[in-house]
Amino acid sequence: MTIQEAQQRVDQWINTTGVRYFSELTNMAILTEEVGEVARIISRQYGDQSFKPSDRDKNLADELADVLWVVMCLANQTGVDLTAALEQNFEKKTTRDATRHQDNEKLKG
């Protein structure tokens, strides 16, 4: 599935099963909540925190998909074509960071 197809599928689901989009502000709050859930899993799986019993069934892939879903909702609501935006972002980073990372002493060896 392409990013464009995913945006279209999210839009179709929202307008049928979901009835309508939440407001942009509500979706921003939901995005923050979902990113927090990803952070909770990462901090327990790769960091120093231990899992609580309530955290054990959390699935990183599912939580990342939740983040992507809400990002697509916000993009759809605000008229952002994520495919075009990502392509422009690659161009920006390629130009801006052409040698930045290779020259970063912290990343060497």
C-alpha cells in the first residue's frame, strides 16, 4: 500500500465507520497520547524501566500504526499530501545534511 492509498483508506474509513473526523485539536491530543504509548513500550523494552502487568500486552507495531493513523487523519484534515511532503522532506534533508552526519565526530567509530 502506498502512502497515498493509506491516506485514502483512512479517509474512507473515517467517513463511513468512523462517521466523521475528530477536530484537529482533538486529533493532536490523540497523537500525543499515541506517541506516549510508543514511548512507554520503548522505555520498557529497550530502556531501564520494567514492564507493569498492564503494559505486557502492548504491541509496538500496533502502537506505531496508531501514530501513523492519526498523522494521516491530520494530513487529510489539513490538505497535506504526505507523499509529496515526504519527497520534499527527503530533498531538504539531502541538501541540508549532505555531509553533516559524515562530519559528526560523535557518529564516528
